[in-house]
Amino acid sequence: MSDTNEVTASVPALKPRKKRFELPPQWKTAYGIIGVVVVAFWLIVAIIGPLLPLADPLAQTAERLAAPSGAHWFGTDELGRDVFSRVLYGARISIPVAIALVVLSMLLGGLLGMLAGYFGRVLDETIMRLADIVLAFPPIILAMVITAALGPGIGNAVIAMLVVNWPQYARIMRSMVVGVRGSEYVISDRLLGFSAWQTLRVDVLPNVVSSILVLATLDFGNAILLLSGLSFLGLGAVPPTPEWGFMVSEGVQNFSAWWIATFPGLCISSVVIAFNFIGDTLRDALDPHMRKHVQSEAM
């Protein structure tokens, strides 16, 4: 027995292997990979755009309405500006503005919906009826009216889109908070002396934030489309700012020069589709039923 104990003691204990980090199976799908790659590409372009060796997007030095060539990959517009540089610089406006809009809408609508769902009664009726009034109008029409009243410009367009966009977050947040409000753990914390704000922060918010994040991810594409639509109508970016929607509008005015509108339109489409792919993938990753379905398919 002593010899066995000595041999056992002399053998070093094996350290457990550290688990390697692996992506969830939902993010290994083609949709998830394509969405992440496309969005990452445009974010990098938006960040390092000024450092790239591009032609001045406002310089009117090239031949007017020149077709795509080696000198100008995406051709030139009616003023002789390089469309390729304008498209890349346009990412610095469209993408950050869309992100700012979605974040502000999520914060404002989420806060109002959480208050309406938790406190109920008069506050609930007031916030929800206000949301119903906003939702009664088509989003683009209401955004056009507000922007026209405030005046053209990116800042006013963001304000108009925020007014249009917050109700959907408020309604979803309110419905989810109402479902969580009657849970046993919420009631027990209230009996233990938690304040309403502590309960909302500790018990309610962690259980509803995942759905709001999925909605926000899917809403990025809608924000890009809405901003581009306002700029297309002359209510967004002010010339000569290179913005994708306004560039499409310029292309419509020169329909024979197809490249002026085609390339900005493709950029808008790529960002919208990529964010939709990411939103669907995030929903599958956070939904337990979809998570099991995707894992069974992967196996």
C-alpha cells in the first residue's frame, strides 16, 4: 500500500484543459457570417475613411458624367466629382446617424414603455395613447412633415425620425414589463423593501433587454432607409454633403448616367440586408426555442 501511495504521489496532477472559446452555432450560419462581415466592412470604412487615399469628394475637377473606368472606379457625377470617394465618405454620415437614431429611440421608447408597463394607470394610458397617435401616421409622411417644419438638415432629420421611431420600442417594452411585473421574484423583492427603480433595474430590465436589442438590430436597416428617403426628397443631407440617399436623388436627375444612383443604392441595400441578417441571427441566439432548433441542425 505504501508503494502505491508513493507512486500516486509522484504523478503530477493533470490540470483541466481550458475550454476554447467557440462561437454559438447561430453565428456560424451563412446569414450571420455575411451580416457581420458586411457591417464590419462599412464600420471600418466609416472610421478610417479620411485616412484612405481617396479623391476629394467635393472636388469638381474631373470630366463630367464620365463612366466607370480605371481612373474613376464608380464614374463621376454631373459636377465632375468622383462617385467612389463620395460613396465611401457617405458611409461616415449614413451609418453613424442610423446608429445614433436607433440608440436614442431605444433609450427613449424603452424608458417610456418600462414606466408605462410597471406603473400603469394614468401614466400607461397617457404614454400609450401618445404612441398610438404617432403610429397612426405613415412613418415617412410624418417624418417629412416634421423635417419640413424644422428645415432640411441631418440634425432635424434625426429629430423627425426619433419622433416617428420611439413608439415601437415603447409598446414592446411595455408589453414585456407587464408580463414580468406579476412574477414572484418581482413581488418578493418589493415585499423586501426594494424601491420601484431598484426593481426595474435589477429584476425587470435584465429579463426584457434581449428583445429590445433584437428589435434595435433589425431597426438599423429601417433607419438607413428612412434617412435615405428623407435625403432623397431633399429633407436630409444638405448639398454638397455626400450622403447615399441624396446621391441616389442626383442619379435620378441624370438617369442616363446609371452609375450615379446605382452604386449608392447598392450600398444602402447591402447595409440594410446585413443588419437584417444580424438581427435574425441575434434573435435565434437569444430565443431558447430557436437556439435548440439551430443546435440540432448543426449536430
